[in-house]
Amino acid sequence: MADQNDFLETLLRRFRVFLVNRYSDPLLGFENDPTLRVFIPDLHWISAERMSHFLDYHFNGLEFFPDLLECLEATPGIEVFQSGDRLDFWRQDPPDGMNADEVFAEITGNPRIKPMNLGLMDLGATIVRGNHDSPLAEVTAGNAKPETASAAGGRMFLTHGHIWDQIERLPDKWKAALVIQAERVHSGLYKVGPFPDGYEDTINILLRARNSDPGRTFPIVIPSPTGAVPVAGRADVEACRNMFLRIEAFEDPATSAHGRDDFHQTAGVITFGGDVRARARTAEGRGFRLFVIGHTHHARLLVDRHPDGGPLVTMDCGAWIEKCTIQGGGSMPSAQFGVQGGNELRIYQLEPR
């Protein structure tokens, strides 16, 4: 069985590797589980012809995602998950009147996409559907995918994340029109990586000021992360600090004495933290310690307090579309994924050598 550091060495032989986030806690509950789990987020695969319509707003891994698949194949004792938006039906063929099976065949039959898709299948990947590949609920049996999945003996919950997104309540025709407009926009830039020193003090000062007056409801401004950190081995990973955000002090309507909802007032990095907290309070969600999502394209680790004590973690594994920041003020196309090994979580960013 490979562990976190064995897998990192495998990656370093093929890529430049950046650490985006890391969290380790013996109370996470995976100490007797030897499986290494890899979570691949939004890929947004479309055909090469359609990709030419979207400037730089498309899948970033055509040249090197196959190398990652080879690394995964070479790693013993691994489980692979894909958290939705593997395919982008909307950008391939806007949803008004689409035939789901035909669009599925157009994307997965493309000469550049087909071997990558088959590679995921060969790995036995557990795949859920997202919003951009929601027609996977309608395709022919065998290709259909669920909206959620669980693993690790019921300790881990996998979903795309759009189930908590307010915009998903809009009619499909409206959302299709927004996607069509994306042919004329560039990819966004997401600030990722460690938080600056003193970030927790900054947040706590704002929380105390807000809590001093029950009538105050201003959003809590969270300091921006400083960029993914290049790593060359285990020592570099273990030297990184400030790699996750604690959110137990943020209030939601069910826990606030004054009805505050910090999660919906404070945009950005804490998105869906309140939704995960609410799910963990339910009978069907209480057993989960780790919620793995995508959807936002913003890689991050949020650490809350579980209703039964110990950590409750939201792991947003980022995306393979748009861009992210790196240490030193630069940026690169996002190519991210999460890894869970024992009680340690990591999110990596890759760049081909």
C-alpha cells in the first residue's frame, strides 16, 4: 500500500508539484484505513472543436492529464473518485433540446478525450454527476451517474456541490444562456494556498467586533491566500503552515442566537461551509467526517466542529479549468486534485515538467 509521501514521490517524477492545502488530525477517524483516495474535480471535457470556441476557458490538462492517470495506475492500494462536471454538456450542446446520449458520445468519442475517459474507467473511478453533466441522469444505463456517493465505511461524502448552489434553482434555459456567453469571457483567477501569518487573529477581531452588538451583521473579510507552494518532498510539505481555514466560529441561522448567517454574507472561501454543517446535523449526514466537493473551482479546506465532537472537514478539490495563484505572485492554469491518506488531507496543483 502506498501512503501520502510515496504518492508524492511518484508525482514528482512526472510533474512540478505545488501544495495548495493540507490538514492532519488524528480525530478525523481514518487511522485504521490503509486506502489512499484521490479526488479529481471539475474537468469540463468537451470536443476539440467546441473547445476552440472558449478561448482559455476550457480543460487545462490535454497534454498531461494522461500522465496523472499513469501515476494513479502505478500506485498500489488507491481508490479514485471524480466529483462531477467530468463532461460539459452545456458547452458541447446547450440543454434546450439536447439528446443526452448523442452529446455523451460526441464528447467521450473525441480522439483526445476518449483515452482519458477510458483511463478513469480502467481505474474503477467512483464518479458522480455535477450541474454541467447533469444529463448523466438521463443517458443510457451504464453511463448514468448518481448525484452523491459515500465511501470509507460511511465516513466520507462525495458530491459535486451544486446541490447547495442557489443559482441552480434557475431554469435550464437561463443557465444555458449564461454558458453561451462564456464563449466571450476569459477564465477566472482563484487565490489559493496558505493564508498569511496572523490571519486567524484578523478574523477573530472581526468576529468579536460583530458579536459585541447583536444588531451588527457585516460580512467577515477573510485574508486572501498567498498562492500554492512548490514542494520537492515530504519535508517541504510538513514545513507548510496556515493551509486550512477553521470555520467553527462562523454562525449559521440554526446556531446563532441572533439569526446571523455568516456563510451567506461572507462570499468566497467559506462557500458551502454552512451547508455541510447543516447536512452533518441530519440523521443521514451525521456519520460523515469528510465532505468532498468541487463546483466552485476554488480549492480549499474548511475545518468545522462536528456535532459529535472532533473535526468536520469540507474538501473542495478545485478544478482543471480556469487559473490559480502560486507563491511569488504568479499564476498558472488550474490542475488540482485532493488526496486522503489516513488522517491527512492534501490538495495539489500540478504543472508539467
